[in-house]
Amino acid sequence: MSKKGWGWLAGAGCLVILVLLLGIGILGYLLMAPGEPAEVREVVVTATPAMRQAEPLPTAPPPEVDSGIAAGQMDSLAPLYDTVNPGVVNIQVIVESQGQTGQGAGSGFVIDEDGHIVTNNHVVNGATQVTVNYYDGTQAEAEIIGVDPDSDIAVIQVDELPEGVHPLPLGDSDAVQVGQWVVAIGNPFGLGSSMSTGIVSAIGRAIPSGETPFDIPQAIQTDAAINPGNSGGPLLNLDGAVIGVNAQIATGGVAANAGVGFAIPINVVRRIAPVLIEKGQYTWPWIGVTGGSVNLAIAEANDLPDQDGAYIDSVVDGSPADAAGLRGSDGTVMVDGLNAPVGGDVIIAVDGQDVIEFTDLLVYVTQMQPGDQVELTLLRDGRTRNVTLELEGRPENME
């Protein structure tokens, strides 16, 4: 797993910007105007304006699909498309703000026979009306059941699934490997039932949130073409099982595919979708620090024995980390012409499990619950010490 930059601990989020189409023109796209680079990484969410012309979710057995892979050669994915496409939907939304009405669109996929559909939070955020378009052209009104801005996941529901529409099986995102073939199905630029293929380019990415300051860990990077309108649609393996929810693309300033797309891992959906269905929201655990992985400059500046660990740059006042006495940086020094923070704690283990980089801590904490206690092993002033910390729920409206 590669070293990550600075990020929020125990977070899961992505880039989210509200979009409205005004009657006299386009003020902005839903959550991100095309061509507008996102901060730092130029990552954009993949919603698009509508074209004008509880218990964890079970692992369903994959459908019987001949994917066309024989002797290492990709022959045809038509059978897979025919099997999974009926479970993928186009989502159109009406958004009202300050007396103006706009439209937006994205994708989604059916997860059960009760008509629950998973999509991105940024697709339905602020929507006053949600319409589902099925693969055969029929439509149905949908209700927003639950949303989680931190993970950019939402669940909507239709009253009844039409004949031929079926839930898609969920895979295991922890089993995803770099280099494996994947398929994305969705509605890029409003063009329904579009399919693209590629490979998993990387795993273990942390993708940002615009609506909250938290990151989603373990995101899947793919070169399968993902464009505005693909948001909320499935990323599938060649068995037809969903391994991720397409959410973002990295661009050079143009909101179109540049070969770097990101999908929220399906195991996040497994964890939170049942809670969203039951309660309408999900509460993530929180420590309350910012920081990043230890690099060469930080290791030299702080006289650390190696480059392992999660460096704590700052501690949020009133947070669990603050209550436990964790320390952030108290200054910087120059190392080979670069400013390196000094004085912060370095977390090298959590509950006895090694923390090699900041994302390891992030992943571990997100699998816990508010109220759980964790034991952190720290390096401070050249000494190792253990600190017990009780996790809390993430605060709302945190900037």
C-alpha cells in the first residue's frame, strides 16, 4: 500500500458540490461543474445534469455467467452485460434551491427484492423528486430512504420492481486485486445502459469528501471508463458481482474520463446500507486527529527509527484524542529544503496491530463503533507509550 498524503482520521468521504440547472442556462452541474477542477487532486464526482434530448447485506451467489474469458483472452462480455444490466438503473433528480429548479442524473443498482437501490449521496443530495429509469425504458418514482455523506452512499426505494429487474449480487472488495478485469455499467452523460471495461489499477486509495472532511479508505482505482452520469453505478468483476460503487474521476481539469476512476468499496455498502434502510443514517466512529503517513523528512526531523506509523499533525479540541492527551505538531523544521512538522505523536499500533501508514489507522477505526475503546501505541519524545481512547460518533457540520 503506498504512502498517503494528509487526511482526516476515521473518515470516509468524497467530493460533493450541489448542482442546479437554471432555466436560462447552467449555473453548475450537480455537485461539481464540468471543467471545474477539484481542490488539490482535481478529483470530480461523476453525477451529470440530465440530458436535454441491522444485518449486513448477504453475499448472493454470482449469477451463472459465461464471461467470455477463455485461456486468458477476453472474447465477449455480452452474456455478462445481458445478465447484470437489468439490475442497473438510471436516476434522475429534481433539485430546488432559492426558488430555482434544476435537474441532475446518475446511476444506481438494485440490492434486494424490496426495491432498495444503492447510489451515491451526491446523486440524490437535496433532491425533491427522484425518478428511476429501468433498462427497458419504464420509470418509477423513488423515495430517499437513507443517506451517508461521509461515505457518499445513499439508499433509495421503489414500491415494486418490474418484471425482469433483479438485485445484483455483492462481491468482496477485500478480495480485489490489482490487474483483475472489471466492468462498469451506468449512464455516462445520460446515455443509459452503457458498459465499459478495464482493470483494477490500484487498491487501498483514500478518496476525499467535499461535503465532509473525512476520507473513504480502501477505494478501488480503475481505468475502466467512468464519466459524469456513472456516479452510483456498479463496478463489477467478471462473475457479475458488484465490488464497488463508481463515484469519482481524477481529471486534468476536464470533467471526463482520463483513465483514473475511483469506486467506493462494496464492503462499505455491506456495512452501512442495512443501517440506512433501518435508521436513515449511519454514525461513524471518530478519534479527532489530522495527520499523514511518516515519510523520510518527518522521520529525520523527529529522529524516528523508521518511516512506519501515522504522524499526528493536529488534535481537534474536545475530541476523543484530545481527552486521551494525544499531541499534534508544535512547529516545523527544514529538512532538505522542505518544511517537516515536529513534536507530534506517531501512532505505531492500534490494539496491538501494526500501523504502517495513516490509512491503516483510518481503516481500523472505521470498522469500530462509537463507544468502543481502542489502545494506541505511540512514539513520543523517543519513548513508546500506550494510551486508551474511547471512540465517539463524528460531529455534524464539521468543517
